[in-house]
Amino acid sequence: LATMTFVTRHENVLFLGPPGVGKSHLAVALAVEAISQGISVYFVSLSQLIEDLRKAYTENRLDKRIRIYIRPKLLVIDEIGYLPFDSLAANLFFQVVSARYERGSILLTSNKSFGEWGELMGDPILATAILDRLLHHSHIVNIRGNSYRLREKMRTGAYGSPSTT
């Protein structure tokens, strides 16, 4: 992945795993590497993306705003799974994924397995359509382990038991 060839092939990268295992850190590192290689990048959390598109939708300028997310060669969408979608949010996310399909790469991070996306988005059919496009040309990286943020707390016994973690 460090060679960034996935971007030139319009492939996607999906980092999956529990909170605190380094998904966002890896996404930032790949975004910085892409920029150093002259690749255009846009980094956004899913909640920011949805909020931005929702505002554009209400102001009747959605098509213009979606073009902002289509333009870069690499779109990084962070933190999928922390907040549930309503039907409009799921539809807006679908529009971005669909517009970028085979035209640009998406790197995303999620704390939810693909089987949970239907419930997360409130629409299993729309979730399947999104996953169909994301997974068609993709690299999936499952990250396991304990939270880096809580590691020291677990060592000292301040969070959980060191013997059980």
C-alpha cells in the first residue's frame, strides 16, 4: 500500500477494527504519503461529510458539493460506524461512493463489520449497494488488538485488569 499504486488503479482501502487500534493513524499516514507523491487527497470524518452534504442538500447545491468529494484522487473518510445514519445521510453517502466508483480511490476507517452496515445505515439494501461498490476493487485490512489510548491504563490496572487484557 505504501507505493500508492492502489490510487492509480482506483482501488479502495478499508481499515476495520475496534476503537483505538490505529485505523485513523494509518489513514493519516497514507494520506500524507500520497500528498508527498503528488496525489491529491481530501480527508474528512463521516460525520463532517454528512453534515456538509446535508447542508448543501437543503440549500439546493448538492451536485456542486459532491463534485468537491469526487475531485481528489484519494478521498479519506474516517470514523464510519460511530454514529447511526438516517435515510438522508445513507443516501448522501451512497451518492459520494457511487460518484467515485471506478473514478477515484476511497480509504475509509470503520469500527463496524460489513454485516453491521445495514443496521448502521437503517437500510440493508442501500448498505449492500454501498458495499458492492466499495468492495469491488478493494484492500481490506482488519486490525485487532486493544486500544493504544487505553494500553497504559490497562498496564497500571486503572482500566480493566492487566491479567485479563
